Amino acid sequence: MTDTVSEPALDKTFDPAGIEAKWYAHWEANNLFRPERPDAAPFTIVNPPPNVTGSLHIGHALDNTLQDVVIRYERLRGKDALWVVGTDHAGIATQMVVERQMEARQDKRTNYSREAFIEKVWEWKRESGGTITGQLRRLGCSMDWSREQFTMDPHFTKAVVKVFVDLHKQGLIYRDKRLVNWDPKLKTAISDLEVETREIQGHFWHFNYPLSDGSGHIEVATTRPETMLADMAVAVNPNDERYKPLLDRKATVTLPITGREIPIVADEHADPELGSGAVKITPGHDFNDFEVGKRAGIEARDMLNMLDAEAKVCQTADGLIPHMFLGMDRFDARTAVVEAMKELGLLIPHVTKDKEGNEVEHDAEPRTIATPYGDRGGVVIEPWLTDQWYVDAKTLSIPPMEAVRNGSIEIVPKSWEKTFFNWMENIQPWCVSRQLWWGHRIPAWYSEDGEIFVAETEEEAQALAGNKALTRDNDVLDTWFSSALWPFATLGWPDQDSALLAKHYPNDLLVSGFDILFFWDARMAMQGIHFMKEVPWKRLYLHGLVRAADGQKMSKSKGNVVDPLGLIDQYGADALRFFMTAMESQGRDVKMDEKRVEGYRNFATKLWNAARFCQSNGITGSTSVAAPKATSAVNRWIIGEVVETVAALDKAMADLRFDAAANAIYHFVWNQFCDWYIELIKGSFDEETKAVAGWVLDQILVMLHPFMPFVTEELWSKTGNREAELIVAAWPAPEAAVDAGAKAEVEWLIALVGNLRGAKAELGISPGARLTAYLADPSAETRAVIERNPAVVDRLARLDGIRFEAAPAGPAMQVGAGDAMLAIPLEGVIDIAAEKARLEKALATAAKERDSLGKRLENPAFVEKAKPEAVEKARADHAAHSAEAERLSAALARLG
């Protein structure tokens, strides 16, 4: 081993903390996360770059554990395994962190030049921006830290600028006036991902809009009365007979308050069944209205804007908003508009009845409204009409859809394909500009006459502009724009001669939460195929969310957030990792269960104790990858079990069935090796058995390493004289087959011992009680097994012997094993009558509980109206009582 950490013997108790710190430092210091393998086949994954402001949450723990399982597995298989790691500059989040720190010192961003503020952000990054990378190390993530990336690194910035300029030249990036999600607190456009919808108690107001010819009114309803100051039309459904006369004569409405004359237009957006069937249209402040306005022939440049960047009322282009409203906050304006409409007699009251049946008038109808909030600014998002930069996502989306259809990209689980296509087929232009200082500044310059020059450098832009004076665009790019280049910009692009890029693009796999399928995954597919002419990765694995134990989504407000670092402190990283892997079932959400995490800590302890047992009996690590020669049935059996477990693991990993992989190795270690093999070989440590046991333990450590890297590396270092660390060992290649005869023999013995122990427990017989068994007319195979294994029959089954004759008359219990049914006399062993009475009483109680719960679960009223957790508990209790009743019935049957 390189600079190997070694100690003479295993400690009596397994203590994860010291082991984890020691081995991670050793691996990283010795460059073992990406050993030199120039001729090996590549295997590449890129880590979804966490925000540089972030800290490890439970979702990160799941996402990164799955990736580490894969990369460690492929590294053990001899691949040139590269796991690209880095952090995202997180434009909004990072700028907010730094500005908050400034506010605490009574300072603010605008006291500085743009350059001076950006330098302050870099200072923060150098001092505080590495929190999450340290936490990923605690989880055991074997990333190539020697090539750690940051989306604002110079080489990455070069790639971002080139992509922007090239897309602009190709007509795929353009400037346009459209509605965006505007955060009035942060004063920037934000993406859909940064908008969270909350259910808010609001109101629905009904107003009369006067027809311009004085012939009457048309009723409209709205949840945002303030926007009527910028109304540009009233829409009705073209098939609504009530309004056909108005459409036929091209009637108009004269808006109250502003006096603006607006048309009544026909549009399918208006629902005849909803309210009056007439809808006010404010195209500059509502996404649906924007589309209606365009269909009505209103150009975006002509749409009215009534709010400034802080969501305060400003004058519209036609100058018709009364002075009293100007400068009002949007919600104050709402109140003022309602009052003005009320004074004009145009508010239609909402009428209810009190307890006595009297009619009561209210200004508005109470209504629960889905309201968009900025997830960082924390204020209501305003649809706002601004000039922004857009990517033609519609054009770029076509090749990724074709790649999924033709199998160039495989989405796992396949069920996500429908969602992928649905979103991609309805994709909208992608707004990529943000009104921030921190980020990749847009490489566009403006002349005084409004001409735009896009170039990689200011010198190039000036050359394009000639003698015109230029001013650079103040905006920066959406963080998702730069992270979309992650699979290839991290490998050296746009340097086309990059050997790393040539070898490791396309990546083999992307592991991602389903919640960023569109915001990141789809955009990587767009940019990767467009610029590299190849898919960015061959497979996309989408995992679910980690939910609270009761299935609820975790949130700070609910107080049900789980800190993965706390779990690591308590149970160790290996236990948390194994829990995550075992619970990840092809995209289904993972329910947090701390008891399971504790159980996997116990699993690591069981393996530790098994290794200590081997060590104390002179069993050491093997020097062979292939299985040793074996003659005894138990040794041939365990070698076959290794063969089957390796095959099961390889299939599960190929299918990306993480739960199946974890369960295969868990079952083998706990049941086959610890519970049975070690028990079966006790007291018979010949040289063959020592060689086989040492080899099997080695195979366990290698197979388990991707899931539990720390405990396995520690055990590897102390159970043999190793040439290299476990992290770079060879994946099992037993070069052996399953021996059917040995398998049948050992499974017969296991069945005998297991069933006999169970029968004793059922009948209250002491586990150590020695009994005699009778087996008349055994098959030749069964007789041979019994005769070859007298030590097992004596030591594990606790039988004085198995006599090949009929049992004497009297009460006896029946115990099955394979094709044999053994009779074991009970005369003098237990009080038969008392035991029968005990079992019958217990059976009656279990059956009564089972039947009572069964009736409750058959009642639709209970299943439909009770809380889901109550129904789930009732089902679990019913299953438990049913199983207990079956067990007791079997025990009674044994007594005859």
C-alpha cells in the first residue's frame, strides 16, 4: 500500500468516527480516487454541482451516495473512473449571502462599484465557500478533487462566453420583450425553479366595466384589481352566445379610473362556465393574458407596464393612470382601486346570508389562491414585462427528444420519459438574463442608437461596432445556463485537443433528482448535443425525494428536516450510505427511518465481529482473486454463494437497481456468511477452511466496499498483508461455479438447524436442550448428508443423534428438512397439556385481534375517512396478528 495506515489487530469495538477521518484523508492524499489507468476503459459521471453557498442536506446525501456507489464499483472493475466534482456560483444565493453580511455591518452593495463588490464575493468564496465540499468528504464521496471545478473559474467562463456568442450567431439566442417571473425584492428575473407556489387566502372581486357606447356594462372578475390600471382588452369565448352581439359590432369598453378605451376580443381562454364568462386582459402583468394579447394582435412592445422594478405603480406609456396611484406599492394600489370602483358604483358586491337568513353584502368573495413566491426573496412574484435575453429552447429541444426516442439516451426509470417529452414538446423560450452583479456577465455591448454587438471580448465587439461608443450589458447569465455545460466544459472544452474531453465525453451516467430534470438535465442534453454533436451522457437515472418517516415532504417550517451530518455523527457514514442505497428503488421516494440507519450500523458491527473471529482463528486475507480449491461441502457451498452474489450484484448494478444490489450483499453477509458459514466451520479450521474463509471475507469486503467504504477499507488493512488499498482492489472474479450437490447438502443442514430452533422456541423448550430425532426410511441422499455431518447435528442442531427408525409411541414434534420429516419425542421434555393450553389461549387472543382488525379494514368508511397513518397502522397490526396466529397454529400442530 502507498503510505498505508496499519495496526496489528482489530479493536474490540467498531468505532466509525476515527476510521472515517483516517481513511478519507489517506485516500485523498494518495490520489486514490482517480488512480493512473491510462489504458483502462473510461467511466465518467459528473456531480450535479451544489451551490457554493450550500450545506449537505438529506437530498444531497442520497444523490451523492448513489453516485459514489457507482464510481467505486466501476473503479473496482478496473475502469478509468472519473467523477467530476465542483460547485456552482449560484448567482442569486451567493449575492444574497454577501449582501446580508454587508447589511449586518450597516453596509450595502450600492456603496461599491460592481468590480469592488464582486471582489467581496470572491473573498467570501475563499473564506466560506467550501462548506459543502468538506461535508461531501464526510459522506465518503470519492470524487477527483484534484480537478475540482467552479462555474466561475476562468476556463469555465471562457466556455460560457463562447456558447453565448455562438448561439447568438446562429440565431438561437436573442433579445426580446416578454413576461418574466420578477422578484421585486431582489429586483431580478428568476426561473420557474426558484418560484414556490403557496396557497393563500385572498379574494375575488367582481366589477362592471361600462361599454363605450353607453349601452350597458360587461362584468369581469379578478383576484388582482390593481392590474386594471393596465388593462388592454376584455376577452369572451367566441362560442358564448351572450357576447356575440358585442363581438359582431366590435364593441369596446371604457375603463373606469383610467378612461382607456379597450376592445372586447374573442378568445378560447375565456371560460363561459366561469363567472360571467368575460375576462379582463392585462398582457403586461399576467402570463395567460400575455398570450391572449398576442393573439389579439398586440405586440409585446406595445403592451402596457404599470409597475416598476420594486412593484410600485408607475405611469403607463399612454399616461392614463391618475397621479394619486403613482408610487403606490402594488398591494396598497389594490385597496385603492377597489375603493375607487366602489365609489364609482361599479363594484358588484358578494352576497351571503347570516345565521338569521338575512342577506349581507361584502366587497369580495373569499378565495384560496395559488400564489407564486420567490424562494429566496420571500415576496410575491410579479409577472413583469421586460427586455431580456432568451434561448430558442424549442429548436434546441428537438435533438434530445430524438436521442431519447432512438435510445442514445436511456432514462431510468423509463416511466419518466412521458414527463420528459411532455415538457420538451411544450417548451417555452428560456430567459437566461438576470439583473445581478455576481455571475457570468452577458457578452453584449450597446451603441447609443440601440444596436447590439455580441462578441467574446470588448475588443471584438468594438471592431464590429467601428467608431460607435459602446456600453456593456449589465446583466449576468442564469446559473442554469452555465451549469448546462458541465459535462463537457469541465473536461477542457472548448479546447478540442483536450485528451480528457476525447476520452471522457460523452459521460456514461448522470444521477439526478427528478426535480431538476428540466432545469438542468434537459438543458445539458440540449447544449451537449448542440456543441459536441453527441449526447452528454448515455444514461440518466432519476431518483426520488427523501421524505419524512410519515411520507410528508421535509421542510423547515414543518420541523421535520433531517440533518445527514447528525446521522453520520451518531451512526457513521457507512450506515447512512447503506440506508440510502437499500431504500432507493428506481425513482420512488425514500422514507426516512432512523431505526433502519441504526440497523445498518449494527450490520457493520456484525461484519466487524465476524472479521475479529476470523482473525482470532488464524484466518487471513487471500492472495488470489480466484476461489481456492475446496473439497468439503460447506466450503464448496460458500464459494458458490459468492458466485451467485457477485452475479446478483453485477445484474443489479447494470440495471441501476440500487436496492437490489444492497439487499444482495446484505443477505449474503448477514445470513450466509455470519449466521451460517461461520457457525458451520467452528471447531474445524483446517488449512482448506482457513483459505476459503479468508478468501470469502476478502470477496465480502470488495463487494461491500461501494456501499460501506470506510469499515471495509479498515478491515481490509487489518486482515492481510495487502499490496494495495481496497479502494483500488479488483472486483471479484471467483472462476468457480455453483456446486449443486454442496448447495443442497448445506441448505438441508441449515433447514434442519433453523427449523429445529424455531420449533423449540414455539414450544418453550430451552435452546440448549439436547433431544433425539427419529427418521424412518430416509432417502439415500438425506441419509448420506446426515452421516457426513455428525458434528453439525451434534453441535448446532443439539441432537444426541438422528436414528433411522420409527419414533416410539407418545407425543412428538415434527420438524422438516428437505424431503425429510423428523419426529422428536417430547415425553419428559415439556408438560404437553399445559403447553397445549398455553398455545390455545394465545391463539384465541391473536385470532380475535386479527378478526377485529380485519372487519375494520373491510369497512369502507374507516379506510376512506380515517387518517392514512391510522389505516396503515391497522394494516400492519392485522398482518402481525395474522402471522402470530399462523405461528401458534403451527406450534399446536407439532404437538399432534
